[in-house]
Amino acid sequence: MSAGRGRCPMPDGADVPTVKGMTDKTALITGASRGLGLALATALAKDGWKLIINARGGADLSKAAQGLGAIALAGDVADPWHRDALIGAVEDAGGLDLLVNNASALGAVPLQTLDAYPLEQLEHTFQVNTLAPLALIQGLLPFLRERRGAILNISSDAAVEAYPTWGGYGATKAALDQLSKVLAAEELALSVWWVDPGEMRTRMLAEAMPGEDLSETPPPEDAAAALLRLLDTRAPSGRYRVADL
């Protein structure tokens, strides 16, 4: 269901190491208390990464952090004070190699058609899904530039396809895609990826599709494994689908 991917190549002669098997690397992952964020954090922890993780739910985040040995900061990425705290945690950790903008808001639930979409809810969804990732990128670019790091923005097929009732959420992800594409053209020393993970058996999908049988839907661990392949190969900047990785 997703569109193909476009790529912005790294500069010629760039000597950038791959991720696999590295230690002493630091990643910040938002929305990491469950779902894809937790699955990716778990995979990176097994590879020896130091982790700073975020989520709104403090109890779930604390449980995840204990299992990962991660630094955890509970809060909403839409709040400027919380983003400042995350940037401060990166500074305290000594730098950053990977930023994963995974935290997302679904928007109005049940999903709404655009003729009735509550604009206040849409504004908040843009704050979480589009503006907060950009704000974190702006605050963390000095650390990422220093280490020639990577930015991974989690997108959606709703960013490129016209699904009824998905217009609000899809618009926020389409905007994130465009920001990512321009950032990749501006920051040639970094890797910038925006990735459609496909349908995953998560709480968010269950909220979006109440009453649907999701038992055959792939778990987020499958998508996390594909994202690791993206990191391991240090693929060129661009838009990717997990189904193609």
C-alpha cells in the first residue's frame, strides 16, 4: 500500500561506519514504552547501544527502562520543557548517534472524515507528529553533526495514500515526510531516513481499527528487525518501506 522510496546519496568518499556490533553508541528513541519504539530499543540494547527513551506513560516507560538499562524521561514531546529535558539528557550522555522520532498521536478517535474533523485535535496531532520531531532535530543537530549520526523518522502509508478517515493522521505524516526529504538535502553528512513500517499489531492500530481481528498482523518486532538492517547497512538517505527492507 505504500509508495516507493526516493534517495538522497551521501557525499562521495564519505567514510561512515555501519551500526551492527557497535558499542559506545547512543540513541534517543521517542515513544519507546511499547510497540515499535520498544521493539527497536530492545534490539539496539542487544547490540550494545546506550539508550535514552521517552513516552507519555510513566509506568510503562519505567518498566521498559529497567529491562533495557536505559535512561527514561516520561513526558509529552509536544511540550517544549520536555524536549529541553531530552536534549539535556543527550548532553549529559556525551553526545548522540541516532535520533528516532517514533512517538505519534493518532488524532481524533474514532477516526473522522475531513468534513467533520475537529481542528483543535488536528492541531495537537500536528504538534506531536510533525512539529515535535522537527524541534528535537533542531535541538539535537549539533550532537548528530559531531558524530555524523542518523535520524530515523517513522512515517506511514497514510502519508502517501488516500484512505478515508485517515486524512488527519496522514496529513501530519506527509508533512513529516517532506521535512525529512528537505533535511536530507540540507544535511548531507547525516543519514536521514523516513520509513513506513506497515501495519503492526500495536495498541495504536487496535484503537484505529476497533473490532478488527489483528491476530494475523505482524508484530512490531518484525519491523524493528527491518529497521536494524537499514541501520546496519547505513543506507542512503531517503524514504523506505519496511516491506522492502
